[in-house]
Amino acid sequence: MHDIADLESRGIPAVFVASREFADAAATQSEALGFPAVAVFVDHPIQDRSDEEMQVIADAVLPALLAAITG
């Protein structure tokens, strides 16, 4: 979240991506930073996913990522 806030503060559009398990933590940290983070959440867990499974996840959230980064 700190990196996203830093990028945004420098005028570089950024979107926070994490698994849904961390949505509450992301909201808390965003609030603590005073930064209204734009976030996209994916299914949890991701650490044991195959490359093919990760591609499916990425393809599924691409529209949300593009909307968040351009909106």
C-alpha cells in the first residue's frame, strides 16, 4: 500500500492488487495512510497456484484493473 500511495502522490496511476483475504488489512492501512486506495482483489490463496491458474486469475481481473487505472 505504501508503494501505491507513493506512486499516486507522484502522479503515476497505480492500483493495489491482493487476494481477498487481505481486503480488511488493505482498507485499514489505506485509512492510516490517509490514502483512498484503488484496489482489485483476487481469490485466495495464490501462492500455490500454477502458472496456468494465475493466468486465468489475471485474465479475469484485467477489466477491473483497466477500469481502476483509467477511471
